[in-house]
Amino acid sequence: MWEPAGGEEVEDYLRRTNFTEALEAVLSGLAVMRPDNSLQYIEEALDQLKHLDYSHIQWDMLIPEDMRPKKKVVIVRGSDRGRSDAADEPSAEKYELACNHYNKKILGIVFQAMKRFMHEKRLEEIEFARKLGLACAYNHRCLTRRFLLSWRLWTEDKKRRGKAATSKMKSVLSNYVSQVIFDSWYQAALEAKKTREYFERLERGEQAEDVNTEDEPASEGTDAISMLPVEVSAKIFSKLNVLEIAKCGLVCRSWKQLLQSGQLWNTVDLSFIGPRLRDGTLSAVMAVARPFLVHVNLRGCTEITQNGFSALTWCRNLQDVNVSCTKITDTVVEDLAFSCDSSLLYLNLANTPISDNALRAISNTVLNLQYLSIASCHLVTDKGIGYLSKGRLASQIRHLDISNCNQIGQPGYECISRHFPNLRSFYCDSNRNTTNQCLLPVIEKCRRMRSVSLRFTPNISDDSLYQLHTLKQLTWLRIEGNARLSDNTLAAVGEMCEQLRHLYVTDCPRITEISCRALGQLRHIVVVNLSDCIRINDAAVRALVEGPSGPFIRELNLTNCIRVSDVSLLRIAQRCGSLRFLTLCHLEHITDAGLECLGNIASLFSLDLTGCNVQDAGIQNLASNVNVKQLTLAGSSQLTDLGIQKYVSVVTNLELINVSFCSALSDGTFKNIAYSCRKLTTLGLAGCTLVGDMTIQYISGACPYLCQLDVSGCTDLTDKSIKFIRKGCRRLRVLIMLYCGNITRSNVMKLKKVLDVVEWSPELPPPGFGFSQVTNLLPVAPPAQDTNTETNQSNTKLPGQQPVVAAA
């Protein structure tokens, strides 16, 4: 029986006979040519191929050349071209590689699909966030609109209620004012009626004693002052001095009880009495004030003896004691130090006859002293400074003043440098024996100093002054009358002392533009005094005011800086918007155009143009600034009545005006000043030779607040002026009448009983009498002046107050 051959035998047969090539050629031609009779085409193709060897048969030989495709159209399995040999059968490694390739491809497809999915997911999230943001913004706008509408309704309601309340308050106030006016008118009418009836009875000859025209005296404690709260009454009485308070205590019992308040006796200032103060008066005051007394000022009370000073030892709570310019002794200082011990903080012994023994007592008993002034104490030596350096006191002292103590030498300065590490303020004025070797250790060791004063110390040069730039906390510096000071010191100070606020460099001829350029970089400086520095010019002023602190400068003094002109005034007006005090004395190059620039400084309070030869046009230009309260025009000989009259008609708030030696001014000018400037407190008209008694009459009648008056050299004044002053100038304290020969001595002596300071001389003015010889007037002049070496410390200070004072 026949059995079909296996697959391998068939393949071997087909491979040996090459039948598959012939079949490929026939099928390829049939597929390409696609004849209508396919069987006939197959027969013809087989007839054509049967005579050929199978090895010469090609798959496209039956297809015309123009129709032959580039690739096979039909592939028959078993042909040499359509399959591989048995040797090319895939192995297990190839299967593994194929599987790995397939898996990688599948992973790539999956990864790409996942990547597209995540990208679409991210886009969906971004779109969702955008829509959520739009929704939130829409919700916020809706809420804002709702709240705004509620707020607008609330504000409208509040305004409506406010208007209603205001109208009601105005109505109540109008009714109250009308009632007060009516009551006042009624009381005035009653008083007028009583007065009229009184004089009618007198005319009829009736006895005045029989007519009770006065009301019964008010009962105790029903006056206006007694009816006020105790705090308000104490505030009113605190404006009075000690003598006035004592007189008020004699009025009634209620006032006496009010005047026993401790607030009124916390501070006692008797310096205004000066040499007139006696031991009995001081003892009486101390007996009343000793439980409350904290601050006491006896400056200039030269007639107080040891018995009077012993009354100070009754006050155990004293913190501030000023006995400068008195005759206090070492014994009194010892008793005072023992009685006050730890409470005493401030002690001023300037210009007193104390010696080293007083300083030894202070060092042993006063443990918390912070302020000590021994200026002009000529008996204090290096030994006294050595006493102060012993113990705990040296580390407590913050302020030390040894001005005009020429007997203190280098050992004393070395003690200060070694034992006063916490020194904040150091005053060494008018010490002719102070050298670089004395000052240099103090500057190098006391690095915490904030205030340094070196006036009239000609032996000090840049060798020691240059070290001032190492004081990083320096805020106050004063150097005066030093011809050795150069630009190197101030340049270093301007570069390193960033906290400097007050600078006084006067009469130092070597200071130039270089110093001003360095000082202009300071950011906190507010007070600059460069008077008598003759090399200062317009470029220096420009460098100073155009720095970062230019808009904050409050006080500027350029006296005798003869190279300064109108250009500097223009820069000052443009940059110094906070300027309050400006001094431009003896500047020859200033004209009326420059004064017009000063009229644009709205903050200007005080202006000094002494010796600048101001004319009428210049003073009229200054009238554009109505905020000026103090004006000095001494020595302006070309100033006439017209210029002053036009100025005071616009600027009516003047408190100080000095027109001394303006020889063209007459009584008419001072009449306009008196009736225009009602708040005038200080007036200087020395050397105005055309002034007569009419001027004093105008001033005494129209200026009730006048405190100081200088009429030196007004030779036409007579005793009538004294009469007018006594009648009208109730608040006058200082009166200067030098070279007034027509005023008698008897009238002057009467004034001395009333006024604090009266200066008078009957001689004729000397040939060289000018404005340089007249004392500069201040808004409030103290009756007793210290020497020029004493520091101008405030009379009353709080316990924690820094004892550093910037001279104005």
C-alpha cells in the first residue's frame, strides 16, 4: 500500500528539482500580466520553460521589461530565495534574544502610553487649577463687592449720624455760648449800675461808707484757683519762682495748703536772686522744701556763707546741686557729701574756692556721682584728681569738667585715662598747660566718650586731636581758638565718627574746604558752627550742605567766614529744609539777592545778620518768610524807616529784634514795631541816636511781654523813659542803659529794686562805640552769668538725663 512521503522528503525533492523557481516565474507572470485565459497562459509558460534548465529560470523572466516590478510579487516556500537552509535554523539563544527584544519593545510601548497618560493627566490638573483659580477670584470679587456694599452703607449711616450729632452739639454750644454771653452781660450791667449809683450818691453828698457797693467777701477756698483740681493748681503755681510762691502762700489758707505740694518744692532755683540772697532766706526755703527737694540751684549766690550752706545738709534726697560761682568751702562740701551720700548724682562746683580736700571727701562718701564740674577751681591740683580716681567713684563718673584748671598737669590726665573708663563727657577748656602728652592718653583709654570740649587750648595739635576719630560714639565736639588744628583731624573725624551730631569748630584758621567735604558725608549732624574760620568759602559750604545730612541741619553759624557769598545762601535755601538757626555775621559779600533766597526757608526761626549792611530791599525780601521769630540786624547803617515798617507789617510774630546802630531809624520805626509785634520779648536799639522818649512810650504801652531792653547810646532819653518803663513794662527783667547821660541816678536806683539786671552809666559814648562792643541779646538772659569757662548745664535735670548740653 502507498503512503505519502514525509515533509522533509518533499522539501528535499523540491529543492533538488528547482520546481519552486519555475512555479514562482509562472505565478509572478500570472500576477503581473493578469491574462483573461489563465489556463492557456500557464500552458504556454510551461511550454516555454520546459526546454530550459531549472538553474536558468528567474522569477521575472516571463514578465516584459517595461512591466517588471522591483520586488518579488509571489514567493513560493521551498525555493532557495524564499527560505533559509537547515543550517540557518534559529537556535535557543536567538529565540531568547527575540523574546528580549519583543519584551523591550512592549515595555517601550507601555512606557510611551504611560507617558502620554501622565502628560494628559498633568494637562487636566493644570486646567483644573486654572478653572479653580478663576472660581476663587470670582468668589473673592463677589465677597469684596458684598463687603464693600456693606461698608459703604455703614459709612453713610455713620456720616449721617455724625452730621446729626454735630448739628446737635453746635446747637448746644450755641445755646451755651449765648447763655455765657448773656450772663456776662448781665453781670457787667449790674456792676455798671452799682458803679453809677455809687457816683450818683457821691454827687448828692451822701456818705460812701453808708453804701454797701461791694459784695460780701468770698468764703475760704471758693476762688478760681482753689476750685481747680489739685494737679492743675500745682501746674499753675509751678510757673512761679520761690519768692512768688512764698507771696502766694500769704493770700489765704487754701492757697497755702496748695503750695505745700511736694511737686512745687521738688526743684528750687534761687539763681535769679544772685548776690541778694542771704543765709536767712536760704534757711527758710530749705526748712520748707527739705522733705521734697531733689534739684537745687544756687548759682551766683555769692553772699551765702557757711551757715547758709549748712541748710543744704538738711535735705537728704538731693540729686542735683549747683553751687557754681559761690563761696562754698571744703567743710561745707564734706558735710553735703556725707548727708547726701548715695543719692547725689550731679554736682557743679565750678568757680568756687574748694581744694583737693573737698574732692577727697566726695570720693570717700558720694558713691553714685555721675556729673562733676570743677571748672575754674584754681586750688584743685593733680592730687585732687588722684583722690577721685581711688575707690568705686571713678567708674561711676560720666561727665567731668576741668576747664580753666591750669594747675592740673600730666599726672592728673594720666589718672583720668587709667581710672575713668566709663567717661562720656570731657570738658577741658581754657587750660593753657594742656599738651598733646596730656590729652592723648585720655583719648586712647576713654573710648566711650561722646562729648569733648577743647576750647582755648593752643598747645594741642593734630598729634593728639587726630586720635579723636577713634571715638566711635562721639556725638558732640567743640574746638575753639586752636591755630594748630588742620584738615587732617576733621577729615578723619568725618570719616570714622558716624554718630557725630553737634560740631563747633570756631576760630581755627587752617580749616578749609577739605574738612567740609569730609564732614558733609556725616548722616546725623544737625548743628555746625564754623565761625571765624576765614578759609571757608562757597565751595566748602556747598560740600557741607549737599551731603546726606544737609536736609537735617538745624543750626548753622558762618560768622566771619568772609569768603562766603550769595552762592552759599542759594545752596542753603535749596538743601537745608529743616534749618532753624542761621548766623551770618560780618559777611561782606552778601547782597539783597542772597537775602531773597533766605526768605524761602520756611523752617527758619532765628536769623542773625549783624554787620552785613542790609538795605531796605533785602529786608523786604526777607518778609516772604513769616515764621521768623528772632531777627538781628545790628550795624546795618543803610537800613531806613521804610524797610523796617514794611517788614514788621508782614512779619508780626517777632519775639526778638535787634536793630542796634542802625542810625537812620527814628521814633516812627519803633512805633510800627511796637504796634505790629505785640509778642516782642527782647528789643535792642543801642546806638540809635534818633530815638527819644516817644519810642519808650510806644514800647511800654504796646509790648506787655518785653523782658529785655538795650538802649545804650540813646543820648536823647530822659527820666520820662524811666517813668514809662516802670508803668508799662511789668515783665521787664534786664535793662541796659549805658551812656545815657540825661537819666538821673535816683531813677536808676528805683529800677534796680524792681528789675533783676540794670546797667547804667552817665558818660558820653566813647569814640569807638559800635555794635561790636554791645552784648548780644538772648531771648531769655539769666541774671547771673558764669565765667566763659563754665559749661552751660541745665539747672534742673532728671536723674537719668545725659549731662551733655549743646550750646545754641
